[in-house]
Amino acid sequence: MGTPLKDLYSLSFYNRVGDGLAAVLPGFDKEQFIGQIYSPGFDKKELKQRMRHTSVVLHQFFPADYPETVKLIKKLVDRFRSVGFGEDGLASMFLADYIEVYGLDDFETSVDALEFVTQFVSCEFAVRPFLSRYGQQMLDRMLIWSTHENHKVRRLASEGSRPRLPWGLAVPALKKDPIPVLPILENLKNDESDFVRRSVANSLNDIAKDHPVIVLQVIKSWAGISKQTDAIIKHGSRTLLKQGHTEILNHYGLDTKNINLKDFKIITPEVKIGDGLEFSFNITNTSDTQQLIRLEYAIFYRMANGQPSKKVFKISEKTYPPNTTAKINRKQKFIPITTRRFYTGTHGLSVIVNGEEKALGEFELC
């Protein structure tokens, strides 16, 4: 087992933070600060709880005047940079969290602070409450950010406005209508930073889950502009590909004509939790020309109520020479993780070729 993420908030971390605060905040009592951090119950707090706890404790040491506090936060960032501490570190997101918690009523000061702090550590989560409260006003500022000279600010524009940002506060208005996000993505579709372009792709993929037609329209508009934009499209359409959406399959020339799947076999029909499922099959391109073949498999996990829950996994996507056969062998581990609980009983397995299920079987998880 690895070290829990919550342990990023360690005594050594808080000592470094305390040193930084002592350098920028007159009269700061580092010993008192660390004492309040390690209040009863700290050990039981998880990552985000420790982050929020840090913000709450800091609030007791910062000035009551919020704009003055923002000035100190900027000085603290500069101090951390000067000593090589905390940049792009997950634990440093307490700075963004402070703005989220205590700056929501001061739009201009906080937006300026988010723009500054995100160049040190991402503010993608902190910006979400501002989107919820200020709506188009916040999106207008994010559109400006999408042309910023710093790639981290540009990335905040796309990542922070994602309709379904994982771990982030939900913004139902953007899930319902993602059209206001599109001008931001349009500005960033040719961004020089791969970091930014991946964020654009993730935003497209979010939109595809609720509004596939909108994403298909974007794909048609962006296709062929550049290799980078084509890569954004491909990554941004991964959910549509997994769903076997006809238009996206046609866009990539993925059909099942002249493709044969044979000898499908579940090698481990009984799998113990902690072990792995193994299966194999042969895939043949029977055509006299090369063929692009996307191979995936789906596991139909048995849920607590006995109903199946389908999850698709990619095997490969590559061009097969004419009249060739390849043997595919795949393993899937069933090791318990925090994000998935396994239930014993009958599970399903299918092999998907260019979006179409071509083989289906069952195995027992015990």
C-alpha cells in the first residue's frame, strides 16, 4: 500500500508553510499555527478535509480585510517559489481553497487572486463556486484567461469550466447547456501546450456524455485543422467511441466489414477476488486492403442488487495488414480498490470490434 494522499499534510509540510508565513506575515506565531493545525481529530481527516482545515486555521492568522489577505497570499507564493517549495504540489491547493472559502463575495479581488495563484498551483476546483454564483460573468473572465500568456491560466479556463470536472463542485447549468464553454475551447484548440490541449479534450469528453450532438458538430468543424487538434478530437470522443456511437465510428472509418472474430475463450471461468480474469480470441482482417481495427472489451460487473454494470476497456486501435490474423490475450485483475467494490456471482464479458459486440461470455467471481 502506498502512502495515503492525506499524509501530504504532514508536520514537515506545515513547518515549511509556517516558515513561509513567518517571512511575510508580521507577528506570525508558527508554534501556535501548528498547534491549531494539529487539533483533536486531525489524524482522522482525509485529504480534502485537511485542506479545508488548513484554510480555516489560516483565517485566524490572516487580516480581517480580505484584499489585504490576498496581498499576503501573493507574497507567500513568491516566498515559496524563492525557496523551491510547493509549486504544482497537491497539498499547496490550500491556497486556492482559501480563496474559494473566504473570497466568494469579492468577485474582482478573488478572480485576480485565482489568476495569480493558479500559476503556482491549480485553482481548477476553487473556481467552481464562482462559476455557480456568477455564471456568465465568470465565464467571460475565463474566456479572457483562454488568451493569457501563461499556459497554466489558459488551462484554468478550460479545466475549470468543464461540465463534469472530477472532484470538483458540480455546475448543473453547464451540464444542461455547455454552449457557453465552447468559445473557450475554440480559443484553445491549437494551444501550444499539450497540458492545455489535454484539458480541452477532457472538456469535450464531458460534454459528449450529455450532449453528443454538440461534440459531433465540434468534431466536424475542427477535423483536419492540425495533428494537435485531431488528437484533441480523438481523446475528446473516447466516450462516444466506447458507446459505439455510429457517427464517430464512421468519422474514423471504423466498421466491421471484412473483420472476423473467432476462437473466443474465457480461460479462467472462475475468478477469485484478488486474482485475474484471462481471455483470448483471434481477430482476422479478411480484406485485401489494410483495415483499422479498434478492439475493446466490456465487463458487466454484478452489482449489489444483482443487476449488471457495464464498463468498457480499450485493448488497442491499429491498422491490420490485409488477410492477417492476430491472437489477442488479455487479463483483467479483480483486486479491490477504493473506487470499486466487487460482488460475487455471475459476471459478463464481451469483446467489442469497431464499436460492435462480437463475442459474449460469462464467468463466476468468487
